[in-house]
Amino acid sequence: MTTPPLFTTNLSRIFHHAPRMIAIVAIASGLGTTGVAQDGPASSRLVIHADQGEIAISRNLYGQFAEHLGRCIYGGIWVGEDSPIPNTRGIRNDVVAALKNINVPVLRWPGGCFADEYHWQDGIGPRADRPTQFNSHWGGVVENNHFGTHEFMDLCEQIGAEPYIAINVGSGTVREMMEWIEYLTSDQDTPMANLRRQNGREKPWKVRYFGIGNESWGCGGSMRPEYYADIYRRYQEFAKNHGGNRIFKVACGANDWDFRWTEVVMENVGNRMNGLSLHYYTIPTGSWGDKGSATEFGEDLWHGTLRRALQMDTLITRHSEIMDKKDPRKRIGLLVDEWGVWHNVEPGTNPGFLYQQNTLRDALVAAVSLNIFNQHCDRVRMANIAQTINVLQAMALTDGSKMILTPTYHVFEMFTPHHDATLLPSDLDCGTYAFGNEQIPQINASASRDSQGVIHVTVCNLHPNEPVNLSCDLLGTKVRQVSGRVLTASAMQAHNTFAEPAAVVPREFTDSRLTDAGFAAKLPSKSVVVLELR
Ligand code: AHR
């Protein structure tokens, strides 16, 4: 990973993107600054231009990523048909129900770094006959290939998600890619379509999204952008449309702050791609050595984590500006196809399995990131949190037959009304939340109108100790009713466990009321609130 630019207190530079969202230092009675006594809750003002929405928030911003890593696929999703754990054709029923409930729109697979070692033909046909392979990136375990193309497509069908397949460029071939696409999507009398039929699937699947390589600058081949751009051009030429299937081609994009990668790929690939990816992980300490514990941390790392998560806004802004030079009409989407918080693994677990707990802090990171994606929906067309089950910032954790939902899962559920809704531009005046010499805005929000005309506002209070009074002006519309739900807890470190699975769950939010201008709400400290306005 490259080093991010130093965070400064110049909020207008850092947050200048967010269409019309500005953080203004301390407009109210209290600064909300740690250690400084306040007379009462700080105040913030949100103006929502309900008459100005134009751009749809793609539901694909709420996508997931599942890799052959640790217990994400094996144990987390796939238990096999003979397992005592209730399953449908080998896929866990509890996990399917949980993922259906958050309307997962798109699922990226098989990696990650694993994708560039994956040879898809090892994962088809009778499972007993499938060859094994060494998973060199993740724990050095032996992969039995029991979860392959048919199992993945079955999972997508069971949860109602579109598949997004990462093609092996690092150790694969153009021919392998061509044959995989033909196997998946051809309805003709071709060798690969016939092989698929022989393996039990008569009809082709629809598969729109194909990523040409993963992290080709790193685990996907340590390529320079000039070299990758040429490789991409070659691969994409052979990514063929079969029948009515239309491929959306995704080029490997930058590692967080590597703007040169975006420059070079935009220059040399241009219209040969439909999307360009971006990977950004929030590392609480900022160091890949000791990233910090998922559950044992103080306010320094609460603040530091949220500050780093907010940098997603700067990153998207700057990559988009580069893309704008070649693509001012925003034909090419930016796909943040890996993001999330990366902590130290849970003590005693395999360091290669990336298993981590998930607290209220992670929920705030999820909410802030999703609000940022919403605000950038003119350019950001997809995002995939890493990773669905048991790995990194997961939706659910499993232990044998048991499953718990994480605070992050609840944020994804609370944000479902934004899927395919119209973004409503908003202006936000709020105070700052400072810790030491660092400051971030205390509030983070986005708003949308759904196809029924209902407005939803998702708003986070990032301060761990201070509530905030929010007044909201709704321009161009009148509402008759406000209701909401809130996700919060008494401690920053609160999380769900197998013994206490409902420690952090959304509850009814009663601290809001209509006003002449719109509505007002008192947001508890460290909270995520979704408000519904009818
Ligand atoms: O999500 C874990 C890993 O992070 C992925 O395999 C890789 O693409 C990234 O570096």
C-alpha cells in the first residue's frame, strides 16, 4: 500500500468533493471537542434539495465480495450437501436468508489474490474428481475445489445477486478466460456450452460483470500500469458476448493513492473498459504491521479509524478527476470492488484467515463509506465490501452451525432503501469532532428519494460521547410523517457474540419530529440513524 497524504485540518480541501456537502467548523454552542465541556448538544443543519435529484444510486454500491480465503467460502457459505448444518445443495440456509434480507445486488468471486491462481476447470464436474490446489495466499491450505462455478452461480441465484467474476490474468491465459465465458454464457452447440450441459446446467447463465485481473499491481502479477494496460487490451478483445449476454468489462484499477495507475490506464485503455476498479482498506492504526485489535481500542483509534475511512471521499474525488479528463461524460464507472476495515486477526486464529470481530466502530465505517458512495453515485457504479462471511469486515460470523450478524450487517440492512433510489443533493453545516490535533466532521449523511416518493436520510454522529441536534430543511417538498431506526450502543467496542448476538441491533428511533422547514432530530453519540419521510 502507498502512503496517504497527511490529513490536515483544511476541511475544505479534504471534503471538498462531496457534492454540496461542506463541513463548517463549530457553528454551534459546543465544539464537540474531546475534553472541552459543552453546555448542551452541538447543532448541525442539513439542507436537502428534494426537488433536485437527478442521478440514481446504483444498488450495486451495496455489493459484496467473497473469496476463497479462510472461512468465507468453506464453512461460511459452503458446508456441502451432507452437512448436518441446514443447507440447500450444500449452501448454508441461514447465510442465504441473511444475505437475501439485505438484498445483496452483486457478488464478486473467486478473489482477491486467489483469483489470479484460480483455474476454473478445476472447479467443475463431479466433486470427488476435482483436483486440489494449494492456496498460497491464504493460510497455505489445500483447496478442494468443491465450491466452483456451478456452486457460485447457485449461490447467486439463491440470494438474488448478480455475479461478478474476477478473471485469472496473473497465472491464467486468454484461452482460459474465453472458455470460461463461453461455458457460462453460450447457448450454442459449442464445446464449452456442451461441457456445461454435461455438468447438469442446460441453460446458460447471464453474467454481466467480468474483472480482468485483480490487483495486477500486486498479488495479481506485480505489473507496471503500462504493461497492465497492454495486457488488459489483449484480454478484453477476447471477452466475447454470447447470445444476448453483454459483458461489462472491468479493468484493474489503482491501489488507494496510486493516481499514476489511473492516469496510465485511462490514457492507454480508455473506452475499451466499462469500469475501473479501486481498492481501499481502512487500517485503524495506519500501519500494516500492527493494525490494531478489532475490539480492544480507545478513543484515539476510534477517531483514527473514522478519519481514515473518511479519506475514501478524497480518494474517489481525486481518481474521478483523473477519469474526468478522458471521460468527462462519466461513461466509465469507478468500482470500489474491495473496501472495508482491516484489523489484526482475532487472537488464536490463523493469521492467513483474516478472521476479525466487528464492533459499532465498524458499523460507523460502513455507514460513512456508504454515504460517500451515495454522494459520488455519478461516477461510482459499484462497491464490494470485503468480505461477506468470516473474513475482514464481514456481514456474518459463523461457528459450526451457529451464525451471528455483525453491526456492519445491520448498517447494510438499514441502507437498503437507497438501492436504486435517486440521490437528493444536500448541504451539511456541522461542527467538528476533534481528537488531539486531528479533526473530522461530527456528522456524515446522504439522502435519496425512492420510486414511491419516500425520502430516506442516513446520518451518522461520529462523536463517541456527544449527541448532536440536527435540524433539516427539506426544500421543494412537504412531508407529513417522520420515523426512523437507530444503531448505537453504550460502548464504542460493543459487538455481537455467539453468547449475546443482539448486543448491537437497530432499534426504533423516537427522537425526531416534524418542523415547519422539515424535521429535527437529536442524534445519540456514536450512532447511525435512518429516517424515513413520507
Ligand atoms: O480481501 C483480502 C485481499 O485484499 C484480497 O485478496 C486482495 O485483493 C486484497 O489485497
